[in-house]
Amino acid sequence: MDMTRLLGPLALLTATSLVLALTALLGERPVNAAAPPKVLLADYAARLDQAATLEVTHGRGLSGARRLLMRRTDSGWTLDERWNYPANDELVNETLLALADLKALEARTAQTDWHRSLGLVVPEDLGAAVRFRVSDGAGREMAALLLGKEQQSENEATQEVKNYGPEMRQFYVRREDSTQSWLARGRLPRNPDIAAWIDPRLPRHDGNKLKKLRFGSGGEAFSMLRVGGVWSMGGTQDWLERFDALRPDDVARAQAIDFATARPFTLIYEDGLSVTYENVGAATVIWSRMEARAEANATPEIRTLAARLNARFKGWAFRFSAERTPLLLPAKRDFEG
């Protein structure tokens, strides 16, 4: 056998095998061999207590960007985009802590051409990143982080992401002042809805002291009483349970909403406090405004409580979806049975 005739194919096969092996080896390595820091934003974490503003900007591609700005005040966090209405303190504080605790696992690309595929292009450049920017009381930037895609299949990435859950996730990030990207692990909220960021609380009082519910006005009014722990209409307890879970979807100045045709309902308590909700349907939503009152013979504590509730809630209109109609605009038949 002429061995020289086999040398050519054998050399080609060997070269091909070497190329494939090298490709596989390189494919298992990070795109950038930079060593990941233990804490991605260590400089920010050391000054966490100085955080005074949190700006969250959601990139929506061709639809532009949506910014939310929260400010720390003596009474808590407020939301600029909603006339300084109180923000969801729990979510804001958890987000600040999550940024401080963010861990970098592996380095990824530092090439800007690849940032879009990782979801790390800034929102203002038709990007899809979520930018978290934290500043101190003097306006000095403490951190600016871009949150990109999660490291998971496309089907998993489309699932609903809760505000801030206990589950640790892996995703791509980069500091805005750096092209270096990282695979990181932590908890950061992706929810762009205003409902997640406003204070979810509504006027509440001790449910054990609730003695009467009154709905409507004039000839359409109806009410129910609680005697010995039992309500006079069978559906009342179910309504109360759903009412206790009620959370607003948005908030506006009450003066901007026409409440001329609003239907009220009032919660009346045995200690002299009453809270009235006025509700009006508008297209696919319901708007509500609230006011607390104390009876003339109520104790100073109850009068103070009514004043505090009004200082917090009066003058605001709260938006709910039309699905809440049986709760906010119920008919008498909804309680019968």
C-alpha cells in the first residue's frame, strides 16, 4: 500500500479534529476571562445607608422607556411620577438591599456589539435593560446597574416575575459605566407596573369593631348589621374578606376625577369611626376616593385616628380594574343568600 497516498486525508482529518476540539474548549470558557468580584457593587454596598433616591427605568425597545423615581423622606419613600404619593417602602428597601447583595458568578462579554443579545443596551437606545440608579442626598450617583436577560430558556423567561420573591435568579448585568458584563445571581424586581411601586395600603381599622355596612344613597340604599358576630346578610363576610385583600392599581389626584355620579359605601365602627368610599365607573376602570369621620362623642384617640387617615388618604383617587365592580359597586342581591 502506498502510504504517501494516505498522508493527505490523515492530515486533513487530524487538523479537523483539532479545530473541533479547540472550538469545544473555547465554547466552554467565558467570553471574557475577567475574575468576577464577590459583591458586584461593593462600593455601593458600603454606603447603602446613604441612599436617598432610587430610579428604575424600564427599556421597552421601540416603545421607549418608562422611568420611576422614588425619594426618601422623613415619613418614608415617595414616588415622583405620582405627585409624591407614598411608595411601597418594602419593595424599595428590598431593591436597595438586593443591589448591595448582588453576586457576580462569571464574566461575560465586554464587547458592546453583543450587549443587545444579553438585554444590556440602555433603555434610551431602544434597549430592553432595566436600569437601577441610586443616588445619595446630594445627588451623587452611588450605583447604576443594567439588568438584562435571565439565564434560562425563552419560555421560562416569559413567565410572570413577582415583585421581589424569595427565589434567587441568575441574569446578565453590567455597570452602566462599564462595558464588562457579568452573569450574576440575586433578587431584583422586573415589574414595570405602577401598582407594584405605590403603597398598597388603604384605610383600615379594627375589623372586630365593625358593626354596620351601608351601601348606596337615597332610595337605592341598603345596609347590613352585625349582631353577636353574625351579619344580617349572608354574603357580607365573603365581601369583607375580598375587601381586606383590595389593593389599588394606580393613584391620581381626586380633583382630576369626576365623582358627581359616584356611589358610596360606608364602614361604621362601634368606637365612632366611619370610613366612606365613593366609587365611580369610568370605561374599564373604577375610581375611588375615601374620607374618614369621627362621631361627636368619639374619644380623642378616634378623632386623632380619623384626622390621620384623612391626612394620608383624603384628596387622592385610587384606580381599580372593572373586575372589582362587584366589590366596589355591589348590588343588594350580591349579598343575599
